[in-house]
Amino acid sequence: MTTYRNGTYVAFHAAGTSDPTASDIKYYNLLKAWHVREENDFEFVNSHDKTSAVKDTSSRDTLRTSLVYRLRRSKNMILILGATTRFDDDWVPFEIAYAIDECAIPIIAAYPGYDKIQAPQLLSGFWPAALATRINSGKAHVIHVPFRKEPLIDAMRFDHDDYPVGGGVGYYSDDAYRRWGAPT
């Protein structure tokens, strides 16, 4: 059975809290806010909207089933790489492994607090082991971008049939950043 993939899956470290300001969930919420703005130039099909909400108190099997369903229907994944993401030893490593190993979808590694990413290897300290292992083995297709609207819009065009250039350490050129108005 062929699965129709049109969503963008978003993975982030929630740091064990539901406080929308205390973890990287704030960046996920910002993506959703960009999407619903009236002058909408940030359009994406949110894979998390493809199933009913699952609470953190649900059983691990229920959570896993929901995540797998969403990942299988995704064309790519935005992985928000904040200061604590690499410490997640629960769902983020599972999401990365399943996205790459089972679904063969490209990863958009998005780093908050940066204007430009052109040497992804220098940011490897942010990478969870599940991502680093797959980048180093050549299995992952990753484009590294700052958590900014313009690079994310462009990167979301990649899907499982259209991998970003650069294998696991893809990044955008100076020309692209100039077009997006990034500081030089």
C-alpha cells in the first residue's frame, strides 16, 4: 500500500513540560502561528494535525502508534535543535530514527538563534546521537537552516523523492541568505 505523504512532521524536545515557554515547544507554536497569519506566506501541512491529539499521559504504545502514523504520512521533518535537544533520550531519538530508517524522509535541522548556517559540522554539538550517527554513516539527508521563516519555507519543498544537496550536511549558499535579507 502506498501512503500519500504531504505533511511536515515537527520534532522538538519538550523537556518534560507542557509549559509553552519553558521548552522548544515555543518554536513549534511559532510555526503554527506563522501558518495561520492573515498575510500567510508560511504554508505547511502539519503532520501533527493528521491524528487526534495524544496526551503525554497516554500509554507509550498509544504515543508510539500516533507518532508512526504521522511520520508515515510526512514528506519531511523539521527537527528543532535547541540547547537541550541532544539530551532527549525518549521521543526525539525515536522520531529521528523512524523518519530516516523507516520512512526515508529528509530532515530540516532548524537552529534557533542563528541568522545563517553554512558550516553544519560546527553545530554538531546540538545533534542528538540518533542524528549524528545517521549523518556520519551517510544515511541521513539533512539540510541545516536557522530557525527563520524564509529558509524554512524553502527547505519544506524537499520531500522523500527530492533530497537536499549535501547529504547529511546540506546548507544554503550566501546568495540564498542575501535573497532572504540575512545579515552578511
